[in-house]
Amino acid sequence: MKSTVAWVVGAILAFFVLLVIYLPANQVIGRLQLPSNITIYGISGTLWQGKAQQVDINGLPVANLQWQVKPLALLMGRLSLVVKGGNIRDPQAISF
């Protein structure tokens, strides 16, 4: 009986861990109330590593926005985020 309960608890814990790891970014960002000057199009990937086809901030479009969250920093209570956007080879586009 104890081993059955341990397996069930382990399976439930594994389910929730995998749910957080593979959480789709479009499900989370779609539910956030963003400021009226920010619009995001074409979200894909996970909350931890994903991309958006275009982000408009105050009417300025940024294409190909990519992000990656460092999970080890979260364990220390810090948010470490790598964000890349735009096309550096296009002089007319915003890039960073």
C-alpha cells in the first residue's frame, strides 16, 4: 500500500514539474494584461525559451524577438534573461 501511494505521489509531482517545464509561452502571454502600447504577434516556444515573430512597442516594430530564461538563477531568487531581437544586417530595422 505504501509503495502504491509513493508511486502515485511521484507521478503527480513529475506531472507538475513537466507541466511547468513545457508550459507554452502563448498560453501565458496571451493571458497577461500588457500595456496598451505593447503588441506581440506570433508567439511560439516555451515560457523558458521562445520567440515572437514581431513585437510592437510604441509603434516601433521589432522582428524575430527571442528569449531564454536561465533556470539556475531563479533558484537563487534572480531573473536572468537573454533577449535578442531584430536583424542586425538590416539598417532600417531595430535590433539588439
